[in-house]
Amino acid sequence: MENPKRKREQPAEGDGKDRLSDLEDALIHHIFSFLPDTKFAARTSVLSKRWKNLWISLPDLTFDASFYRRSPSSFENFVRYALLRRDKNTNLCSFHFCLDNFIVNEAAFRDWGINYAVAHGVRHVDLSHWEHFMPSGLLGCRTLETLKLSGVDVSDLSSACFGVLTSLHLTSCEFDGGLEFKDSSFPNLANLHMHNVCGGVSVEISGSKLVYFEMEGEGKEGEVRLCAPNLQHFKYSLEDSDCLTDFVDIDLPSLQRAELLVYYCVDQEHEMLRLLNGICNAKCATLTVYLLEVLNFSWSFDCETSPFHNLTSLKLLVGGRGRDPSRGFRLKIPYEIVTYLIGAAHPEDVDLVIEEDKYNW
């Protein structure tokens, strides 16, 4: 009878080669792009001669200061080492630069890293926990397609010139004065996300290529003017704030889908109605029952006509509590408001959907 122990000691089928090293460079680089910091990719250089210099030609770089808290100076040292060692003939696809409140970095170092990325044709930039002014070297980047900013002072953003930028994400950013998104600075901007952007007087958005706009706010953006002739999807969320964003002017003639995920607002029925009128061209609308309840108790619709005249689908989200837990999960649907909203259309032509709220638990 064959000894099972001896059988286990026999080599596995195949030639015994490191099959991972047989992969093409591009595929290995793609695998490396999922690592949380480029230093982990650099450590693979000890695995074999084949892997020794793979990391220096990475098209995607991520530097996250939170991985260097035990030795703060090592963050700047590694970033400089990695960029200076990097293959100069390899363009950058993405550059994620995440700072940390526990590590103080000089402006010269931050700017040097950004300038390196711009000089190497970077297409996607993500700056997290920056808490500084936007790097001037980034404002005229001609290759940038996607820009994500978190904790950045974006007061200078209106003076930028992003010729090929298609997607812009702003999270917890601040600005002074006015903020403008016009074709002169953003001629190809298609997607704009603004989450908790505050501090200014006004925001003006008038991009002719804009098709998606999302705002999650605390009503601290100042007056907002949104005039986008080709916008298809509008999404606005307000959960934990007393102040609805003041949309003083909305013109969206091509709007297909609108989502108003409002869970808390006080004494702002006029602003809410103005917002509803601004999305009047939407064919599909998603509203929270809380929003309808506020309208129901605050406004008389006897002499009003529905803002919607192209409506084919109305989705009502039930179950969200917003900030006030006493609201509970059982808000009643004010059907007189529903009747008002679909009044301009033939009720039989509007698909009414009542759905449990997945956005706000």
C-alpha cells in the first residue's frame, strides 16, 4: 500500500515555476493598484529578480500618510524615494496623495509631489485630508480627466483650466467668495459631485457638457445657480441640517431623472417648492415621504399646479428617520400631495412606486 506521507511529499504537477511571475507587467501593475500604499508594491521587489524593478514603472501611485504614523518622517522620505527611483519614461495614470493630521508636511514637499504628477501626464488625481489651498501646479493640468479633492480650500478652482477634465468630486471642501463651473474653465465636465462644500457666497454651474450633478449639503454653499442645458440626472441629499440649500435659479431643460433625498428641514417650504419647480422637466422623480410631509403641513396646494409636466415615474421612499429619531419608521404617505405632484400628467400614465428607504437607516 502506498505511503500517504510520501505521496504528500511528492512535487505538485507542473514544472514548479512561479506562475505569478509569468504574468505580463501590465497585469501585475493592475494587481499592485489595489494595494493601499505604493510601499507595499515596493516590498515585492525582494521576491525575485523578475520583480525587482516592476514597481518603479507603476502607472498608479498611492501615498497614504496614515500608514506612516509610527515614523512620520518616513512618509516624506518614501515619497521622494519612490518618485526619484521611478522610471522617467512611464506616464502616470493615477496619483492618490492622502495626507494625515498627525503628520506635518511642508508646502514645498506637497507641491513637489503634485508637480511631478503633472509633469508625467497624470490623468486621475485624488487628494485626501489635504486641508490646504489647492496646489497651483494642478490648476493648469492639461491631461487631468478625474479630480477628487477632500478637505481642500478650492477658492482658486474657478481660475483653473482643465481642458479634458470630465469628472470632479469635492468633499468637505471650503471656498471664499464665489465658485464657478463654466465652460471657460471646465469645457468637458460631465460629472460634478459636491459633498458638504461650504463657506462661500455663491456657486454658479453652467457647463454645457454636464450630464450628472450630485450635491449633499448642509445649506452652507451660499446661493446656488444651476443652468445646465444637457443635464440628465440631478441628485440632492439633505440629512442632518436645518438649512436647505438655496437654489435661486435652476434651468435643466433636458432633465431625465431627479432625486430629492431630504430628511430634515425647518420652515423652508418656499425653498423646497422652488427646488421642485427647478426639476420640473424630470421624467423620473424620487422623493422622501418626509419631504412630502413637510409640504403637506406647510403649504396649501389648492391653487397650485404640479411642477412636473413630463412625469412618467414617481418613487416615494418610506422608512428614513432623518436626524430626528422621534419621526419613527411609519410616516404616512400624504396622498393629496401625491395627487398634486402627478396632477399635470394623466395619473394612469405615471408609474407610482413606494419603496423602503435604503439611503437613510
